[in-house]
Amino acid sequence: MKNVLYIILSSLLLLVLVVVLIGALLPRIRTETKQCILNAPVDVVFAIVTNNQEWHYRSSLDDLDIIRTQGDIEEWEETTNGVTIRFKTLEKRPHSFYSFEMDSKMFTGEWQATFEPMEGGKTLFTATEKIEYKNLFYRLVGYAFMDLNKFMTTYEEELTARIELEKAEQ
């Protein structure tokens, strides 16, 4: 009986050590960049992306609450599946650049987007999200369950659908 208990405890300890080692080897900072061509001019795309009052086209969000607005600087919270992330505008250059910082229990980070005019009234939209996990445990959970590529793809799809809806309403 003593040997069985020893084997079980040793196995659990080994498992914990392996998990900690894997977590320690994972990069603390994750970066994801997505780029697409949107069928609207830069002023239209920029207006949609930076307007947090009109967020309902983003079906991936349960709620968006604007906390404070002071000039171009805005603070807001987004909630998805019970998880709330706080945001604050860092920089807003009309029709060309937009960035904000993020803070949650698990990570801090920054999101930035560029808007480049293209022929035919289209926009080259490039968004980059960079997050840094707050500790080893969150890093493990984040790599296991946070698919940044999926989040960015979903945002891109929702933005494209919103632009197409706006064009159809004109």
C-alpha cells in the first residue's frame, strides 16, 4: 500500500514538474497579425473600428460598456462568456492608425491597426494583437485555450459583415 501511494505521489509530482517546465518554455508574449482588404474606403472602415458605441455587430461580444471618454481617449470594458477585459485608447490618427491597451486578470496587451487606401475605394486593414501573460499558470491556460488567430479572424469577419451591411443600407 505504501509503495502504491509513493508511486501515485511521485507521478503527480512529475506531472506538475513537466507542466511547469512546459509553461516556462512557452513565450510570455504572444503576437498575432491579420491583414485583409475591405470593400470600403479608409474613412468608413476607421469610423466603424473606432466607434465603440456601435458594437452590436460584433456577435462575439456579450457586452461593451464605455467607462470614460476624454477627447480621443476612451476607456471601456468588453465582456465575452463572463470574462471582462478593460481597454484604453493609446493613439488615434484619423483614417490611418488606431491603438489601445488591454488589461484582464490573465494578461495585459496592446492592439493596433493600420488603414491604407487602395484602388477602387478599398482599404488594406492590418491589425496586430500583442499580449503578455501575467504569470506561468495563465500562460499555460492561455496557450491551451486562447486562440488568438480565431479571435482575430472572427473580428475580421464581423467587420467585413458590418461593412457589407452598411453598403447594402445605402
